[in-house]
Amino acid sequence: MLKGPAETPMEESKLPQPVGFWAAFAFWLKLGFISFGGPAGQISLMHQELVERRRWISERRFLHALNYCMLLPGPEAQQLATYIGWLMHRTRGGIAAGVLFVLPSLFILIALSWIYVAFGQLSLVAGLFYGIKPAVTAIVVHAAHRIACRALKNSVLWAIAAASFVAIFTLNVPFPAIVAAAALVGYVGGRLAPGKFQIGGGHGQGDKSFGPALIDDSTPTPAHALFTWRRLVAVLVVGGLLWLVPMGLLMAGYGWDHALTRMGWFFTKAALLTFGGAYAVLPYVYQGAVGDYGWLTPGQMIDGLALGETTPGPLIMIVAFVGFVGGYGQAVFGPDRLFLAGAVAAVLVTWFTFLPSFIFILAGGPLIETTHNDLKFTAPLTAITAAVVGVILNLALFFGYHVLFPHGAGAAVDWPAALIALAAAIALFRFKQNVIAIIVGCAVLGLLLRMLL
């Protein structure tokens, strides 16, 4: 493409104009509405906008922040936005970037969840979701394959993945126990056979340059990003209070056994277990939300994942759907205020899910800014990522069973659903089609089949 007058090499060599907080705020708001495509697509979009086009941050500094976020539990794309916003405009910049990355998705999912629970029995909506469920099964299988190709580099890691699958599928071992066991294996194995637990160069070394950036390779760390014990303690105290106060109010007002209180505690634990991305925590969510608490059914869980795949924001925002359906179905505020119950529950679980991510960035960012050396995956995290492959495969079988045998194991196979799942798998694996396009196509196909059959 030919460059216009404003895109000449001479112009590209100039330092971009400083960016004020409100200009950055407008960008983060826009990003919240267009951040489709899961973590890979969202990180790619941020790289294109912030590194290549706007040059707010250099390639090396961008990757340095990304590598730190990859080590944390939680949604790495949202944490990366929080980190860059914090680096540019202090704490308020980080909070604005992180909140706006999630907020549009929260409002959209509340609206879609209400439509789903209120009108899901209508033939039109039921037909669309009839085609969406098989597509989601294929998407989860594809996710397991994609993570396996990236993470399982040797026989030891394959063995960890196989063991985690057997543990959760056959023995019904809780997901947190699998994560803890994998971390222990990685810690010991990293000392005995470090070569088996190394994943090198996952995000490159940041050697590309797109011209001078506002936060360049040699830009000194700003004063607010320097580590001090006082700042660390302040972040931890404020973050702890932001968790403790709402949890205390829930305990005092409703008691431990109330659905809202249990949701707050459950999704706090989920937030600390999301190593490997949203697909890694989905087995834990369905174990708790479907199996332990009964907040929603297996079919609803599949539908929620489909909605999460087709809305902007991190995929882990499926927790908002789980919260809405759980609060609505439990009628936590009485039968006359079902929408309010669902909306409050959705906001509540989103708060407890994402609060740790902000604490991790605001507390750990100054420690990371003390060095610009690239971070590597640790051996325990490598083992956890391998174990995640096994639990995601179990999730795919869980979804597949409920799609192919909707009336139980003794009933006949739902062959139209099986054919839709096969078509979605071919589109993903063979033709590399976009997830949103596949879900829309399968939804239309499901509606047509329900009308004809």
C-alpha cells in the first residue's frame, strides 16, 4: 500500500505526540468494543494499534509486559491492557484500561443472558442454539489441539497431560488439585530434568522497530512505576479491602450458604486458577457451577461459552453469563425481581473474577519494571499448561456427550448435531475459519434443520 504524506519514513522517525489520559481513555473504550478473537486476536490487535500504528510503546517493552502477564493467572490480554495503561498514566490509567476492556462485554452479556433465559424456549432461539452447541464442542476440541501443539514438546509433558485427563475424567479429581499436583511435578522436574520443562522464545525477543515510541526501549521507568515497599503495601491493603468489604457484606447480609456469597468465594478461587487462559478454567467452572452448586445445566454452560465466543472482551467473561443464569434461576431477590437478581449476580462474579488481575499488575508491575530482561515460563507453569490440555480434552468430551446424546447415554445419537459438529471441526482444522463466522454459520444451519425436521 502506498504511503500518504503523513506516512513518510521521515514522519515515522519522529517521536509521537504525548498522549493524554482522556485520549488514551477513548482508545481503551474503543478497544473494549472491538476486542474479538480471544487472547491471541486481542493481543495482536493491541500490538498493531499500540506498537505499530500509534507507537505508544516499543516492541521490546510490549513483549516484556506480555511475558509477565503470561505468567499470571487471569486473562492475559486484559492484564496487558492494564499494564500498559498503568505505565502510561499511573494507577488511574491502568484501572481505566482494564475496566474498559471488560465493561462493554459485561453489559452485552447481561443483555444477551436475559434474552436467553427469558426467550430461550422460543423456536427461533432454540433453533439457533441447536446449531451453536455442536459448534462449541468443535471449538473446544480445536482449543485443546492448539494448546497441545504449543505446550506438549516432549514425552514428559504428554504424560502430564494424559495423567490430568485420567484424573479428571475417571477419578473426578477437582481441578485445583490437578493444578497443584502439576505445579509440584514441574517444580521437582525442573530441578531434576530442566530440559524437559523449558518452553523457549514464545513471544520473541522484541527486535523489531516501528520507529521511536513514547515508551521506547531506552525510556527510563517513570517515577510511579518504580518499586517501593510503601506502594506495594498500599496496593495490597487497598486490594484486600476491595475484596474483603463486599465479601463481608455478603456474609453479614445473606450468610455463607446464600448463592451470592458462594458465587463471590467460588469465582475468587477461579480467578486464581486461570493459568493457561479461559479454556483452562472452564472445567473448574463447570465442575462447580454445574456439578456442585447447580447454578446452571450442562446445556446452558455450552450456550454460555457460545455467547462468550461471539462477544468482545476476554473469553473468561462467560462467568458473567454463569452469574446471570445462576442469580436468575435461584431468584435471589424473589420471583418478582429476576432480571435484577441476574444482573447483580453477573456484576458480582465479574468483580471477584477480575479484581485479582488488577492487584497482580499494580503490585507486581514495579517489580517487573526494575529489569527489561525477557521473562521465561517457569517449570511449574510449563507443567500446569501441559495438565490444562488434559482437562480441556475432558471438557470437550463433556460437551460432546451432552450434544450427541441430549436425552442420555441410552438414547439415540443426534445425527444432525453430529454432522454440524463435524462441519465446524473441518472449518476450524482444515480451512482455519474464524470462530465467530463458524458459530453464526452453525446457528443458521441449526435453525434450518429444526425447521425442516
